[in-house]
Amino acid sequence: MSVKKNKIERRNFLKYLGAVALGSGFKNLLTIKKRNVEHLIPFVIPPKGVIPGVPNWYASVCRQCSSGCGISVKTRELRAIKVEGNDNHPVNKGKVCVRGQAGLQVLYNPDRVKNPMMRINGKLQKTTWSKAINHVADKLKAADKDKVIYLGEPQRGSLGILINDFFSKFGVNNVYYHDYFDDKASESANNKSFGYNATKDYDIGNAKYVISLGANFLQNGANPVKHSVSFGEMRDRNSGNEDHRGWLTQFEPRMTITGATADDWHPIKPHTEGLIALAIANIIVEKGWYDKAVEGEIKGWEDTLAKNDAQSIAKKAGVTALVLEEVAEKFAHSGSSIAICGGSGTAQESGVFNATAANILNHLVGSVGKKGGVRFPAPSDLGVATQVMNYKQMKDLSKKMGDGNIDVAFIHNAD
């Protein structure tokens, strides 16, 4: 029995393959959905002040964090296309961080929420503004005013006044502000130490020695861009002379960006930042290295700091007494020194204590109100947001919400 073999020539194979591909292509063409027609409309009559192809620059303020850096926004045909720092702004002096640069991504993000959303049957669904506003208004009217809260990011100026006025009209007094990297603990410590209920300013650029107690001030906190610029100025002064340029000593539980940049980095046990500051202060008082202006207070400081000897505190903090003594000597004799407490040092239940201990250090060496030390800016005429919550207050509020004791909660940019 013979079997006839079918042979396919190469030329015929290519013909068959093309026919198959063409047939599937036609099938796909028939299933393509009709697309919306879009028209490109040029600026035949451009708006006033707009010249097609010529960029315009607008001065503004960055809101990617609460620092409020000055920015210049480049626009083309009414579209923002670039963000740069404003050279004339006193805070950031023309610099801007990556978060500020990424502001355009927030503006043009395709996943940006552009409509109000309501949770229906467990899923968030789009709704109209009128429905959303009426729903919120009905909930607000029916709720017990003592069980209504507003929790937002720290606000200063006219927006903070507007928010406070709005809720006061409804008789709601639970208007709170919170930011993990805010300076509430420092502000409370400043009020206790100096009677100044606001954030102090650090003249890092003119300082010769800086002690950081958990403060990652080059990456986050009150104003990382300003502090980074000032830190660069401190490093550049008398460039090339290691004995005279500014020096940074960092105490913190884990390595941060600021710690990696420091001249001396000392890992410590958590919650011991304030104890280290008091131990250094005790050494300064014992050795007589304090500023002459506080000489009349020394007897009181000796009694207050007596229990914070270097040996016992070093054991609790996980450092050596020799390290504390060396740091105390440099801090007292540098001429312009700053002790900064922030970040993990203040974002804890003992944050006010830690910040107060840093204030004591600054006071003993005469750094308060001095060039290269600690300064107190004039408060804003518009004031600042009230009822800024610290870490412990946030824990209490979270528990209250978890227990179902809050009827309506307004959350605004407070992650």
C-alpha cells in the first residue's frame, strides 16, 4: 500500500500564510469600536497675554507639603509644563525638591479624582456635586455637633480662617490639624521654654556646630529645602579648611538621609533623645562651659540636671559617656551652636520633653536670638491654625473613631 505525500512549496506556503493573516486582520477591523473624533483647535485669537510658542512664567507657592516654598511655573498655551524654584523667595532661595518638581504629575495624573465619589454597596462610584453636597449637608444637620470632627493638614493664612469660620457656623468646635512631620511638639516646647507659641527658625547656614536629636531635617520636617540650602552654606564656609567649616553630629535610632550626611553619627535607643540632651547640658554646667549670660541661673540648673549624669544616661541611650563629653565640649566652644530636635525625636509621646531638652541646650550656650543659632520669626498677621494635634491626641482620636463615638468626620489631606 502506497501513501501519497503532499508537498507544500515555499512560495505556496507564504501565500497561505498571508491569506490567513489578512483574514484575521479583517475580522479584527470589524470589531474595532468607533472612536470619538477630536479636533485640534489652534489659538487663532489667543487670550490676552498669551503668545503661541512663547512661555509665560507665574509665581506661586508649592503645596506638595506644608513648607510653602516659592515656585515659578512655566506655561505654554495656558498649560503648566515645568516647575522651578523662585530665586526671590526667602524660604527656598530658588531651590525646589523632587516633590515640588513632581507637582505636574499630580496635576496631570490620569488617575486623579476629578469628581465627587460616594460609597454605594461597598464600592466608590461617581456622583454629581449637587448630590454630594446635599448628602453631606443632611449628615451634618442630623449629627450631634459634639460628634462631628474636621481633621486636615496644618493650615496657615486665609484658608485656615475659612475652615474655622465654616465649622463655627454649624457649632462644631472639633476642628483639628495634624501632620506626622509637623512641629506641634516643638511649638509646645517653645511656649514652655520661651513663651513663643510657634516654630523657631534655625540659622544653620551661619552655625559652626549642630547637634541633631532625631531630626531628619535634610529630608522632611518643617522645611527640608530651606535646611538643605542652609546646610550647604554651612559646609561651604571657609571651604577647604576642615577645622573651621560647620560640623554636624547626629543622634537617632536608625540611619536617615541627614544621618548619612553627618560628620558624626551615633545610633541610640528609641525615646532617649531628650535624655541625651540633658546629659550634655549637665556636662556643660559641671564643666563651667555655659554662656556668661546664664551665670545667675546655674545653681538652679545644677539641681535640675543633677540626675542626668553622663554614665547613667549613656547606658540608657546605648552610647558611651566619652561621646557625650566630646559632643558637649564641641557644642559649648564652637561659638555658634544649634541643637535641633525633630522627626522621630518629636513624633512620639515624649516629643515635647525631647524638644524642651534641646531648648535647654540652646539656652545654656547662648544660641537663642544669635546669628548662627536659634531665631524667632515674627508671627503672621493672619495667624495659624489652632488645635494642632500631637501624637498622643491623634491616638486618642483614633480610638474614639474606632469605638463609634464620631458621627461625621471631615478628612482633608491628612493621611
